[in-house]
Amino acid sequence: MAPSAISKFSNYAASQGRPDLAELLPTEEGAPVVIELGAANASRLLDDEDAEVIAEGSKDAGLWIEKVALPHHSVGDAGAAHLAKLSMCKALDLTANGLSAKGLEAITEAMTGVTSLKLGWNALGRAGGEIVAKAMGRPGCPLKELDLSHCEIDAPGLIAICAVLRHEETAPPIEILDLGSNKLFCETHEDVAKQVSTCVGLNKTLKVLRLRNLRFDDACAGYISDAIRVNKSLTEVDLSANRICAAGAAALAGALYDACFTARRKQMEPEPPLKKLDLSRNVVGDGGAAALAEMIAADPSLTELRVCNNGIRDEGGAALATACLAKTHLEYLAMWGNTFGPKACAAIDHLDNGDHDAFVDLDVRTYEVDGKLKASRANK
């Protein structure tokens, strides 16, 4: 009897001194194959030679590899070039390996059918942004998910990616885009925010947008709010760890508040259909909290709001908790890391334990000490 494809791969891996790679394959025959192993669950870190064995062994055995996910290993540019030979692969995750723009180029040139590309925490630089933009601009690019967070891409590289997404006729059907924690200087963050706003405003497929830690300030938040007003597909926006203050929070809240007002006037569901907004680790303060509270009470489509570590004090915390008592779509409010005085604690306690019909889950709970309410982080 002829050996199976899995047996062929196992024999090849053993012949190359990497017998443990056979454990990456399923025990039963069947196509396609998913190769998935994070460093935390591995007995050793996989490197370029392992990537070569995976690629050549799969080819030799006639295996159809649909997905390769090897986050937090030690695969570099040479290994990326080998994995790029898996041209039928639809999803590639090499988060936190050792890739540069050279390895990225090998991937984008060969793996033209990939729909999910996760390359966060690799030093791709400006060239990496431009390489990705070039690949995205090719006719028929099927990319739906792109993670380029923590890749040291500067403003020109990020702007190149945004420019491709502005053109509806040729843009790939991106649904999830993560550009967070890249290399923006003070004089460039506003330019990037403008370009992101333009492409998001025109894009009709994007659902999840992650822009954390990009030095975005109130002006940048204003640009993003403009995009939120007109985008009809966006369901999740992450603006955490930026420099957004009260005015920026008010602009974002205003975009959702106005959508509620317009929807009620037309007797329609609120547009945009945003479900999750993360503003954690900014500096919105009580003023921003008040604007967000007014937005919550207006009952937008929002189901989750995060404002942890935002310099919100007693008045702002009380306003947010009280707003949750209104009829609202909101299901979860995260606000730990702020200052909870007597007003905020009383409002949180009433929301958590009072006689009402609100069902908003919080990451804060109250407890009593000597007749006074205090706040603590809720156990999840």
C-alpha cells in the first residue's frame, strides 16, 4: 500500500532531522491542512530550517496547506521565503518572528491568494508598508484581514496602505485592519489620521479598525469621527493608548449621537452600526465622560464601551453609570483605572444592585467599608 500524504511528510521531516514537525499535522487524512503552533505551546522555537521542512515536505507529500500560524517563533526572511511556496495557503500568521521587508516581499509576491495576513511585531519599516500597499493594489487581491501592528511602519508607509483602500473598484475586501503601535512622530500623526478617515469613509467592507497607540490627539479623533458618521459597515474601532482628550471624545460621541437622532427621525436603526469602541488609556476626563454618557443615553448601536484609565473622576464616573440606566443597546462598560468618589460609587452600586431594568455589565463592583461605598475591579 502506498504511504499516505501524512506519512510522506513525517518521513521527510524525519530525514531532515525534524521528526517533531510531524506533530503539526492532523492524525487523519483530508484536505485542507491547518498548521498551527504558538511558541507558548511548543517544546522549542521553530526557525528558518523548520519553515523549509514544512514547505518542502508539504510539497513532496502533496499536502494542501490552507493555514500556517506560527506566532512568536524565530522564522526570519529565509523561512518566510520557504513558506511563500505554499501558494494555496489562505491564512498566514507569523506574528512576532524575525521578518523584515525582504521576507514580506517574498510572501506577497508568491501568496497572491491569501485572505488573512498577520505580521504584527515584525520590523517591516516603511518599505513593508509600501510592499503591502503594492500587493493590495493588484487586481483581484482577496485580502480580508491584515495585521501590521508594531511593525515600525512610518507615516508614508501607512498612508500608502490607506491610499489603496480609498478606491472602491480596486481595493481588496478588507474587513479587519490593524495598524496600531507603528512609528509615527508628532508632526505626522494628523496626516495619517486624515488618510485613515478618508479611506474608511469611502470603504464599504471594513468592519474592525484598530488604531491604538498612534499618538492620535483630539484633531485626529475628529477625523476618525467624520469617517464613523458615513461608514455603514464598521462595527469595532480601537483608539486605545492615544492622546485623546475631552474634545476628541465629544467628537466621537457626537458622531454616534447624531446617528441616533437621524435614525429616530427616519424610524430606522442607528447608522453607523458601530458595536465596540475602545478609548482606554486616553485622557478624556470628566468632560469626555459626560459627552459619552449623553451618547449612551441616546441609545446608539454601541454594545461595548471601554474608557479605562482616562483620568475620569467622580462626576464623570457617575454620569457614565447613570446613563446605563436608560434604555440602551449597551451591554458592557469598562471603566476601571479611573477615580471613583461617592457619587460614582453610588451610581455604580445602583446600576449593579438597584431595582431597575438595566442589564449593563461593568468591570467595577462596589463594596462597603464603615458605611461608605468603595469601588474595586470586578472578577471576570
